[in-house]
Amino acid sequence: MKPKLLTAVEAANLKGVSREAIYGAIREGRLPHRKVLGRIAVLEADVLAWTPTPYAGRRKGSRLSEETKAKISASQKRRWQQRKVDPST
């Protein structure tokens, strides 16, 4: 029986995760992959054996790095400043 290759989108649909989660697992070496005609492909058996790690996100109350702060849009910064000034919101 020939092994079935899946695209990142097909693998994401099979596991019920985002396409970015598949690419992240590939980038971190947790999900083996192959390149077929310049595109990433994963074996169906590897996807079924892979267990996605839950997204932990940023801990509540933890400080943002200066690099992250620089990426935040100006409108978001204005909203933060308004919240600091106006405690009712």
C-alpha cells in the first residue's frame, strides 16, 4: 500500500488544528515532512501519530518585550493609554 501524502491544509483539517500549527510543528521538528514539487507534504501516518501541543499563549500579567511592543499598532497603543487614564473602561 502506497503511503498517503497530505498538504499542510489537509493535515490541519485531519487533526482539527490550524495550518499554522502544522507549519509550526514542522519548523520545530515535531512533525516530519517532505518537499514534493517545492511544496511541503506530510505522511498521513505521521499526522495521525503527532499530538499537537496546546497553545499556552502569553501568561496573564507577564510583560511584553520591547520588540513586541514595537510591533503593536499605534491605534492599540492609544487604546491602552485611554484605559490607563480612564479607569471606567
